[in-house]
Amino acid sequence: MKTIKRLSAILISFSIILGLFAGCNKKTQTTVRFLNFKPEIASKYNEIAKEYEKETGIKIVIETAAEGTYESQLAAKMSTNEAPTIFQINGPVGYTNWKDYCADLSKTELYSHLTDKSLAVSTSDGVWGIPYVVEGYGIIYNDAIMQKYFKLENKGTEVTSMEQINNFATLKAVAEDMQKNKDALGIDGTFAATSLKSGDDWRWQTHLANVPIYYEFNNNKVDLTSDAVKKIDFKYGDNYKNIFDLYINNSTVEPKLLGTKIVDESMAEFALGKCAMVQNGNWAWGQISDVDGNIVKATDIKYLPIYTGMDGEEKQGLCIGTENFFCINSKASQEEQKAAADFLYWLFSSDKGKDYVTNSLGFIAPFDTFKDNEKPKDPLAQEIIKWMEKDDIKTVPWNFTLFPSQNFKNDFGAALLQYAQGTKQWSEVNKLVIDEWASEWAAQK
């Protein structure tokens, strides 16, 4: 009996030793840490992480920064052992801040499937940030009203289709003629009210201003990651004035009243058929479809680029871009970097991943891995995708991520209202833009 007990003890001890030996030699599980920028979709990312680990065995740890704290949390995390493998930047300015931690993504599978590679944050040395969701804006128009205009017997232009409106001169002729014929068309004005109320003027002091700023930087071949962006000449300020004047002088309301108008009101005007056009982005679909009494059919909602009178603008597309770029931490191990790249590719290429992207995260994903039936269904999103896929059309990227401060935007918006009300000359607006751009950038030192 003692022999049996002794033998059992020996076997147990041997088993423990083998277990410890196996444990010491067991391969550590690869973990990818992802610092998420958007709190509103944190729960969705957690679902995705669980699904991916179930499929691959790779653990994805999702950490989410609170609203407005992403940069500070990223800075705090980068100096710890729990630094994110995947993090996000908001464009060239973000890259300037984090370039020491950005791995080159030019050889990744995800980048190879990016539909428009000009959207990436890149330099001559590599690709540092890949956009994962895009949005776009331009002039939304109601095609039913436009077709009604084309059929008018007494119209003052020879334009008979939207395809002919591919530059500012033609847009101006049509818009002004529609304003003259507004009663026959059953509208209050060609354009919805230009919302210049403080806090609601972002469509003009940011989004519309992006067009001339893009052309200035592009034509001057400015490196968007350099200090050259800290000074502008507002070279195409008169082009901005072209389209702004067209908006406010061919509208549902008089220019002097625009300081009382908000975005929701202008979108309601469009939804109720009181105007034919309104500048806004694809995020405005809900502001159209949810309006009580909405009469605009989804099939009639289309996009037109924001033409301002630039040379060659016949090939100009919509303003399409993002403030959201994935980066992979160059300080992480090669194994972790590869695991991060594999996860991102799975998310935007596998059937399960793409379903999450479109139906849970609600992204317009800028990758050719998405088939038509895997893309968002709302008409504005579909229009953005259509314009992105047009041959020989050049998208206008979002350079407004380089605007120096909110204070600059607010002062620009206030000056635009004064101009619309007739209390400020355009030359004064132009000077304010140039001077405050420089002073606000200098204040950041």
C-alpha cells in the first residue's frame, strides 16, 4: 500500500513538473491594443473585438477616450507598457504631432485597397495614416425641380441637363434664372437660406472656405505637414466670394436676415421643396428625411460640386475627406504591428467585418473591397460613393483640418454675416482671413 502511495506521489509530482515546463514554454498570446476616438461606437468595437478573437485567437483590447480627451489620453498611453498598437490622427497636423510613432503603411493590404490614395496622410517617404471612413459635401440638389426648370418654355438659358452644369459660369446662369422663375417653379428661392447665425455658420467659415484654401495649397505645392500651412494669401478669395454671393443673392430669404437662420431651417426648406439646392454633407440625410411633411423623393436627391470659377473645375469633384485616420505604432513589436494590420484588413475585407463597418459602425468605407450591396443605402452616401468612383474627376480633400483655430472660424463667420448685411466690405473680410490665419497659428507656439 505504501508503495502505491509513494508511486502516486511521484506521478503527481512529475505531472506538476511537466505542467510547469509546458507553461513556461507556452507561446504568449499576441495582443493588439486599439485606442478608439469615438465614444458613441465603443460598444460596437467591443463586439468586433470579441468576434475577431473567436475567429483568430488574436486579442484586441479596445480602449476609448472620453469626448474631447483623445490627444491627452494618447499622450498618456504612449509612455506606458499599454501603449496602443492602433491609434488615430486627424490629418497632417496630427501626423506632425505623432510622426515618431507612425509606421509606414504603404505595403499593407488595407492601403492597397484604398479607393482614392490621395486621401491618405502621406509624404514622399511613406504612408502614415489610412482613412477608414469618409464623408463628403457639396451642393445637394432636388432633381425633380431641376427637371422642371429644364422644361420651362421661357427660361433664360440653353441648359437642358445637370451634366451641362460643370463650372461656375453655368451654375451662376442657371441659379439666377431659376430665381427669376421661382414662382413658375413653385419655390421661394434657388438656394436654401445661408445659415449665418453664430454657431451654425460652419458650412461657410469652414466647409466652403475649404475650397479656395485647397486650391491655394495645391497650386503652390505646399507640404501640408510643414510650417508653410501657417500663412496664406487667400489667393482665391474672390472665387469664394463668387459662390457665397450666388448663395445669398438667390436664396429663400434676404441677405440681411441670414443672421437669424440655422442649419436645421435651411435643411427643412430643402425637404419641403421651398428651394432647389443647399450646400451640406451626406450627414444631412436625416435632416431631410426626418422633416415632417418632407416631399423630396430619395431618388431625386443628387450632388453637384461647389464650383467657384477655378481653371479646370470641370474635372472637380465633391469635397470628400475625413478627420479619422488609422495609424500603427512603430514602437510596437513587428509581430504586434503585423497583427494590427491583419485585424484592420479583416475588418474592411471579410464578410463579417464589412457587415460591422456598414451596418453597425455606419461608415462609408473608402475601400474597393466593398460591393454595391455592402455600401450604405441612404441617397447622399450613395452619391458620395458615386462621385468617388467617377473616372477623371479630382476630389477636393478636406484641408480645413489645417485651419488654425476655432477663434479664426468664429471671426470669419461673423465677418461673413457683416458682409451679407452690408456693414463690411469684402476687402475687409479678405484681410481678416489673411491676418487672423497668421496670428492664430502664431498664438499656438
